[in-house]
Amino acid sequence: MTRQAHAYWLRSPGRGEIRAVAVPDPGPGEVEVRTLYSGVSRGTETLVYRGGVPVDQYATMRAPFQEGDFPAPVKYGYLNVGVVERGPAELLGRTVFCLYPHQTAYVVPAAAVTPVPDGVPPARAVLAGTVETAVNALWDAAPMIGDRIAVVGAGMVGCSVAALLARFPGVRLQLVDADPARAEVAAALGVEFAAPERATGGCDLVLHASATSAGLQRSLELLAPEGTVVDLSWYGDRPVNLSLGGAFHSGRLTIRSSQVGTVSPARSSRTYADRLALALDLLREPAFDALITGRSRFDELPDVFDRLAAGSLPALCHLVTYAGE
């Protein structure tokens, strides 16, 4: 037996729609989840929206429960919080996080959902996938006590990284962004803010998350000799241009990539489930609420994506609410 739900689909690049979808009864070892909230990860999801995933990255960029293929039609997304309505007794009635697209209800294996800890509001829990990215980035970057650190790019990922680094003892930390409005978010996170031209140099470590050539170039310029840039940006099909003269060779600078699709080799004994559970536990911190900068109803998503892609709806994480919320 199946019942009907509704999901957001990208029909073609730049055009989204709400579609009716069939939801089967859960089988053994499965759960049925009614969605409370989902989140739009603006950088990645607007890149998908405009059809900017390179052909050679189609497989790498697949979301865990994606349907369809890039560039479109495709059902894409990975920040979903809901309530288990049918399934194993130990999960029944629990609020859970799942790497599922924007859909009113769905059935997945029970192992694909992670209970939201007490003390973490369901709306804040949509950030778990992004905080998980930040956790992995810091496992890759391995900051040390007393480091001089900059985070360049105050989007969802950059702000999540800065929020975690704010807890490190003895670090000198700046959140750097070209948008002065991000200063308010930095203040809520308890982090110093700077425009790119005013950022303090001499950094041991820079984490770059602006997804721009200018941001990556400035990240290199902020390094002390022997310093490292860990690049978290996903550029899609956009070219990246850098000037590697000057101090790049004489200062023995390093650029490293970090990507959440693989658990950091520095923590090879940890699993994806460990990492996600840690991210959810870290979301007990109320400061993360500053990353949720707007909300809309599920049925408004086609218009929301139009506005996010056009830049007329500024957002870090845009919260999507479902019936009854």
C-alpha cells in the first residue's frame, strides 16, 4: 500500500516545482518520517538549481536519497528533520535528522535517521549536515592551541566552522567576508569580524569557504610562512584563477582541500554515523540559531529557489516549514 506525499523537484535548470510522490508502507527495518523542517543549503543547492554541477562530478555530488540525475529533473537536498510515525519501537515518536530532500513524508532504512538529542530544537537540527561538514573540516585542518586563524567566507559552512573554532582555547580568530551584514552573525557567534581588506594577516591556518577566486587569493595572502589554507569551497563549473607568485613559493604555503563525502583520514577510526551524532550534539549551543536567516512554507519553495539564485533573498540556511509547524 502507498500513500501520497509532496516533494520539491528541479524540473529543469532554473525551474522548480512541487510534485505528488508515492510513499510506500515501511518494511522491516524501515521508518516512515513526517517532515517538520528542512533546510536549504544555499551554496550547494543553488549551484544544483542553476545546473552548475560538472559532468565529471555527477556521481560525487549525488545526495544520499536523490532521485533523478543532474542536471535535471532531479530531487535534491540533504537537511531534513521530522518525526518517526511508523517503525521500530525505539524510534517511534522520536524527532530525527535525515539526509533527505525537501518532501512532506518519506520512508528510509532506520539506520539512515539519527535521533535529535534532547536540548536541540528541531528547527536548529536542520543545520546538522552543515555542522558535520565543519567537524570534518576541522579534523582535516587540525588547529592547535594558540593558532592565528581566519575563516574566509561567512556562509553556512564558514559560519559553522567559526562557531566551532570559537570554543578553541587561545586562538586568534576572525571571520572574514565582503558582506558587512555578516558582522551581525559573527557577533552572535562570539567571533571577531573583518572585511577582506581589513583582515589580520600572519595566520597559521585559514579555512576558505567563499567559493570565489578572490576569497581563495585573499586566504593565501593572510598566511604566515609555512601556513596552510584548507579549502572547503565547492566551485562547481566555475573556473578558479590564482596568482601564485609573491610569497606562495618563498613562504612555502600550502593549499589543501576538505570535503565531507569522506571521513577525514585523521579520524579514520570514526564512522559517518559518529560524525553526524557529534554534529547534532554540538547543536545544543544556541548561538547556531544565528545561521537560520529566513523561513518559508514548503509550498513556497519554487519561488524561494528563484529568489535565492537571483540573490534577492539573502540567506545562510533558509528554513522550510511543513504543515503544522
